[in-house]
Amino acid sequence: MTTYTDATDLDLLGWNVLNGGMDGDQEYRRERQIDFLASLADLDVLWIMEGTNWHEGNRFADLGDATGLTALPYVTSANGDGINHSCLYYRADKLRLTSPSRELARGAFHHGAIRAQFEVNGVRLLVLGAHLTYSSPAARLLEVPHLADYGQSFPGWPEDGVLIMDSNGPDLDDPEPEDWSAVPQNLWHRYREWRPDGSYGGWDTQALKMLMKAGWRDPQADVPIRRKPTVGYWYENEKVPLHLDQALVTGRRIEVVDYRTLGAPRSFAPDIPTPDMPGTDLALTDLTDHLPVHLRIRLHRDPIRTAS
């Protein structure tokens, strides 16, 4: 006889590891990334992006062996040379995969997205992982409708869900720079509004707004401490801190317990003070151009929210 508890805590993390954590034939970054992930004993779901060349050798398995997580079939970017992959990992003794995972809307994403359905302590949970295009807000606006479908109960799929993504766009609270020259002009098209008169406006957040209008919620609203940005430290010509990596939640049974960016030193975005957290002392800013986004939820058996 199966006995269920009232709620289950889950730790979820998304990380863009930049070119597979490799520099030519050097894999120091990848090895250190795996070491860090293996140190997170409570990690239950992991969405890895830019696992470049991980189809060679045992690189997907290396991460699974180190963390005890099970890898689902990886997703390969629809554009490029077929070596850029994303992969969802999960803790199989805590989450039961109830139907085969599927690449979501194959070909509709520049990089890709995955959809997986689990049962956790008798409760159905949908997990989506996505890597949105870097090219322009207009292109991202064509990708996110496939994710927006699940912002509320979608026929045949769980009501409660989590979306983890490198959105390649600012979040709704990222301040605009006082001087736009802080963002290279040849990259403005990636982040800024394009006006009918041929001029640029502020940050373009239409893709994220579409997701939230569909019912997805920003966990930041449920935690008292503003999390650190995830990018803005790697490239000398792009030093504007932004929250490009995001997680969203939906459903009536999900309680947000914690939502943070891991590994950010105090010197990065010092106007956002945060306590020490995993990775602070490990110089994750030396390992990739994105810091990992971490979300902890409590999945209740019974609804704790009213329907939206």
C-alpha cells in the first residue's frame, strides 16, 4: 500500500554551461561544473543548456553518474551543425516519469525545448525546459506560444508545472542602463524594442509578458530577497547585469520556497545584497557566461491556491 505525505520539496536548477564547458580539447570548465553540481545533494531536476559535443564519449553520463540523476533523451538545436544540445535530468527515486519525454514543437525553437510529465508523491507535475533564441525579441515571441499553452491547465497534461529556461531576454524588473552605450549597439536588436519609426526603445519583455498573461508566475514575487542577475560578467563589452535565466511556475499546488541565482560573488551587482549560497566560494563566474538559476518548490497534494 502506497503512503503519501502532504507535500514534497523539490530542488530544480537550470544552467547554460557555454559550449559544453569545453575550450577546444580542454575540459577543465566542464569538469568543475560537474563537481559543483555533484555537491548539490538535494538536486532533483536539472536542465542543462549548451551541452555542446556532449553526444561524444560519455559526457551526458558523466553528469548523471556524478549527481545520481537520470538523463532524458537530449534535444539538439534546430539550427547550426547538430552539436549543440540541451538535456533534462531528474532524480528517479523521487520523480516517476509517467509518459515518454518529448521535444516540444520540434523545429519551432532556434535551440529547443523539452516536455516531461512526472508523478511526485501521487501528484502530477509537468516540467518544461527551454532555451530561447538569442537573435531578437520578435523571434522569441514566435517561440513562447508553445510554452504559454501550459500556463493553465492544458487538456491531458498536469495542472501544476515548472518552466526552466535561458530566456535570452531581461526579466520584468531589470533596470535599463543609464547609458545605452553599455550595451554594444550591434547587439541592441537582441534585447530592445524596435519601434515603427526605426528607432530603439527600452528592454523588450513581450515574450515573458506573454507567458505570464497565459498563467505562468514569476517565483520572485513569492520570496523576499531579490536574486542576483545571471549574466553580465563574462564579456568585456557586455557588463550590464541581467536576469536572462529564469524559472516560472503554474498551478494550485506549488508553493515557492526559495528562488536564487547561485555562485554570484558579492562584487557582481553589489546593489543586490544576498547571503552566501552554494557556489559563492567556487568562482562559478570563471566557468561559464551564465550563472545557474535555482528554484525550490513545495508540491502539495491538495490545492493551496485558488484557480486563476
